[in-house]
Amino acid sequence: MTDALRYRELPVGSIGHRANGWWGALTLIATEAALFAYLLFSYYYVAVQNGRDWLPAELPGFKLAGPNTIVLVVSSVLVWLGERAIKRGAARIASLWMAGGALLGAIFVTVQYFEWSSKAFGIATSSYGSLYFTITGFHMMHVIVGVVVLLTLAAWSALGYFDSRRNAAVSAGAIYWHFVDVVWLAIFTSLYVTPHLGVG
């Protein structure tokens, strides 16, 4: 009896949104969302207390952050396509979509590094610098974890570990990546857009 046949004979267990891993992923996302909410609340609180003088002379620009935001949004679309493909039983195609999402995530991290390098302030320069690098750095760590998750899911999909019934891990990984994407949109709006609108 081949390994593939043994695998197919295994019980499917919990499926989709009934899987323990799915609820575990949602719990993780809820706690991480609270941490990001606290960080962004701290940013707005200090900004309101200190006014425009608190912001750096050169406001964060869109030259790198704008395209980088598009990269992350597109990566989320690829992961969504990968999740749909696995639910149709197209594991090989799903692995390509997941790998594409991971590649764009890696590009995001690289561009973010250059974005950091271009800043005239550092994490110890001021309270603004501390919050900027803490918030974006915390998000960067989540992106790196997400890239590792997507690469793992891509490899497992290519090896045939998932199919149209057994795919809860893919759904859990996808919802985490979408969370990372949504958090960046909140960060981008807060740290990049609102200062130019006179809000930050």
C-alpha cells in the first residue's frame, strides 16, 4: 500500500470552520489585533497631546510605502485564490498561488527595510520615532511569520497534504495573512496618510 493511499484512508476529522485550528487562528488574531489597537491608540494619543510639532519635519512619504501597500494587497488576493483553489481540490495550483503570496510578502519586507533606511529619525530619536519603528517593526515581524506560513502551506499543498475536504490549515493560514494585510492598511492610514491631512 503506497503512502498516498494510506493518507487518503486517514479520517478527515474536523473540516473547514469547525476545525480547532480555525478557532485557534481567530483567537490569535483577536489578541494580536488588540496589541495593534493599543499601539495605534498610543500613536494617536501622543499626537493629539503634542500637536503638529510632534511630527518630524519631513513627513513619511508615499514613494516606497504606496507601492508597497499595493504589493501587500495583491499578495492577499493571491492567497485568497490559493484558498479557493485548494477547496476545489486543485492542490498544485493552490501551491503556486500561496508561493506567489509569500514572494510578494518577502518583497514587502525588503521594501520596508529600505523605507526604514531612508528615515532621518531613528527609534531612539523621539517618541514619534519610537512609535513609528515599534508599530511598523511589530507589523514586519508578523509579515515575516506570515511568509513562513505561506511557504509551508505552499510546500504541503504541492506534496498533496490538502484536498477539497482536508484544508483547514490553509484557511487558518489565509485568514492570518488577510489580518496582516488589514493591519497594514490601518498603519498606512495612521502613519502615512493622516499626517498629510493635518490629523496626526
